[in-house]
Amino acid sequence: MEKWLSLWSIGQNGNISDFTDIKQTGFDGIEIWAEHSCSKEYLNLAKKSGLKIGLHLPFHDMNLATPDKILFERTHQILVEWLATLSHYGGKHATIHGGYAWSSEERDETLIRVRERLLILSEEAEQYGIELLLENLIPDSLNYCHHFASNVDEWIELIRFANMKACLDIGHLAVMGNDLETTIKQLGSYLGAVHLSDNDGRSDLHLLPGEGINLSAGLNGYLANQNFLGPIVYEINPYKYSLKEIINYILMTKV
């Protein structure tokens, strides 16, 4: 298993010394947020620092379930451009965020569109040598967004149909109310990466492990039982913690 850091956690003002610190702390790789205006600069810094590179694909104002063909064409174009860019920098995985504004209207027709579009993107990612991952969503009581996949079984079905891998956000899973060990067993070889943070079981707080209800207790054992060798990506709240605090946590706990 590899230890990675999501660059959501360092925000928009990271520099080469931050990347050096990340590498020296023992992180194997970083997952860059395409949403950041400095994301392409971060790609360069990551490559210079010798860190493995993954990408959290852009998601704001983008909707893979839209019935509007023009909107989908633009969304598709942007995502494929990012896959090409990631390939150029030697990146190996790209994560589809678990929080698109996927409409809940006309559910059956919408699910068909989502399936077909994920399959297209997965095939295109493979051409670039990129493994495409679909993150599990977090429930939305307004029933407006975060609608696909509505549950773990539907998530796994989408992944299998599109020949993708899963990015398991354990904080999202806790809010959905699913058991971590059971879900990891269900995913089996389809599990490609883990997003690690803690919360209160009700909201998406992205706390350091152990500062909530300790969602990660037993995680390494569950993953080892499935022979998981992929990245465990620390995705920690940049509005609550500094990079230094995250690094100190890693050094203190020797994880």
C-alpha cells in the first residue's frame, strides 16, 4: 500500500518547498485537484520532486448525467483534455469526484446515460494509460445532487459495467451508513484507491484520522485481507489544518 496526499489539503499557494516536505515525510505520491488554478504548475512541481501523480478531475459546473448534449460534449472535452495532460506527466490514475450535480429527474433514463458515458471515458482513459476511478457519493437530503450512485450496490454495478476502479472515500461511506470492512470485501479487486479522513459520521468534515469517530480503525487490516496495493490518499481539510500539521501527524503516528 502507498501513502499519498491530496493537494486539496495544501490549497492554491503551494511551492517547491512544500513538495519537498511532502516527499521527505514519506508520501509516495500526490493527487492534484484539477479545480485549482495552479494545478498545472503543481504537475510540474510534483514531477520535479519525484512524487507519483494522480488527478482529482474537475467537477464544478460539470454533469455527466445531463440530458443536454452540448453541455455533455463540453464536459467530455474538458475531462479528456485532463486525461491527456495527466498522461503527459506520467500520471497513472484519475478520480471522478463523488459529488457531481447529477440530476435525480427521469432516474431510469439518467442512469442509462451515466453508464454509457462512464464506459466511454473509461475506454478513453485506457488509451492514455490512465486508470479511471469513480468515487462513492455522499448522501444529499435535498435529492438534488450526489444522486448516482445512490448506494454501494449501484456504485459497484457502475464500476463493473464501465470497467473502472473504485475510489473509496471512507468519510462518505460513514455518512451513507455502510460498514467499511463489508464494503471493502464487496469491492474486492475493483478497489483502486482510498480517500482517508475522519468525520462525525454525519457530515463531510475531512478531519485527521482519530479526530472524529476514528473511521480508519482496522482499515489497513481490511485492505491487506484483500491484497490491496494501491494508494491511500490523505484528503484533509485545508481550512482546518496546515500542511505542517498534517506532516506532524504523519511523523508522530508513523503511519
